[in-house]
Amino acid sequence: MAIEITRPGKYSLIVSTPVMPAAGTLGFADSYKGLIDYDKLGALVTNPVTIEPWNPASGTRAIPLDAGILLHTGLPNPGLRKVIGRNRKLWAKLPIPVILHLVGISVAHALQAGSMLDDVDEIAAVELGLSDGIELSDALALVEAAAKMEKPLLVRMPFYECYELAPPLAEAGADALVLTAPPRGTARDDHAGRLVSGRIYGPLIKPLVLRMVGRLRREIADEIPIIACGGIHSPQDARDYIDAGAVAVQVDTATWAQPKMLERIARDLGGWIATRHKDALLDEWNPDMGQTEAIERRAAPPEAGPDLRPGRKR
């Protein structure tokens, strides 16, 4: 399977599965090592990165909600140069392309990041995250600056400004639109006794974003792919987005609650469960076919070296 998730062209990004983690979900590739079979994913989207280091938010960072969670992290990261230096070798070994999520702060930062990232072959594309409340003129300037890179440019839209910004940004140089960043909200921290603002994650986000995807797919040129993100907790959730017009999906909080769910969704949409392994366990027709593969690897004899068991010839 070959899926083009950016605008057709010389540097278009093609993946084998239309499922990937959302920014901030899997770190920089090492956080879920051993828990998720990366080669079943379409790509890795990194944690958000800024030019200069950012510290984590102080105080309360997570508040449980009736149907989800509110998070306030502050987007901590050591800065773009250190992120590249620390992870470049790891990315080179991954079986899937890496999409670096760049926080859109200023035109100067976008240009500086572009000059650095074009020389990093281990990064296949860049996802530019736009801030909530950004003005159209500022968003256009950021996208035009980031689009000077040779790498494909995905633009993650802010939730509340999505309808206004998406059509003009698609014409300004975005190679794909990611709909959307989680909406912001406010909830009370019962332990600290104060109100905390942050981003809202949970199943109820899906109907809102699903409507956005369907409407904007009708308004934006077909050559601009739409990648959906929000409230995906099952393979059917992901398929609903594909039916609405998205070419791919990004999964966030489901991975934190059930690390194998991301792989399960990827296997489903990627066709990995079209036929079942002849020795698969009874519960593996749909979920987690990787368990049989793991059992086989543990049971398989060593590939190299002589047989030194008693009674065997050396």
C-alpha cells in the first residue's frame, strides 16, 4: 500500500499505512520502544520542538475529566539543535519516515529551522504547529517562510480558527493540513483548588473534528491532503475520518491509555489483518496480531552458532 499524504510533487511524502501518532504522543521515538511495532505505523510525528529550549509547565499538568483529560505541559524540549543531535542516529534506524513537529513562533524561527532541517536527511517532513488565536496574516507569513524548505510541509491547524485559516493556508504553501490541534479549555484542579487551562483530549472531540474534515474537504482543492486528529480510540473511529475525506489519521490519547491501540488501528487500516496468520490465537483475528509474532520470536532457535547441547556434534 502506498499513500501520498502530502501534495504531489518532487518531495511528496508517501507512507505504507495511513496511521501515525500525533505530536506529543511518542516522544522522539524512544518512549514506547518495545511496546509498539513501529514498522506497522505510517510515520513517526515527534514531540513539539522549538528553536530554543522550553521548560515544562509548573503546577498541575493533568486534570481528569468526565469524558477525557485536560493537559497543560508547556511543550518542554531541549531545543531543535539538541533534539537533532540526540536522536539522529535513532531516526536513521527507524523503518518509517520521521515528521518533526515544529512549533510556529515567528517567521525568523521558521526560516532558521528550515535552514537546519534541510540538511537532516533523517527527517522526511516537517509539521508546523500554529498557535491558538493566531491572526491570518501571521499564519500566512509563517507558512510561507516554512514552505521555503525542500521538505514537505504539513500544517497543524488550531482548533477554533480552523475554518478561517485552512483554505488560505492550503494556497499559501501547505503540502497537507492536519485537523486539528486539541481545543483549549479550563477545568478545576480539586487538589490545588484553582482553575487550570490546557488542551482537552477525549472521545467527544471526534464528532467536532469529523465535521470539520468533511466540510473542509469540500472547500479545499483535492490535491491538498487532509490528515485528521482528535478523539480516535478505535479502528472504526479512524475509518470514520477516512470516510469523511481524510487520507490519514493521527492518534493521541488512546496510545497513553492502551499503548497497543495505536498499532491495532494501524494494522487495521494498513491491511495487516486482511488475512489471519494460520497459527494466530483465537482473539487475534482483529486486535493485536503481533502477539503471535512475539511468541514465534521467543520460541525460535538461535540463528547463529553451533549446537552445543549434550549429545550433539560440535
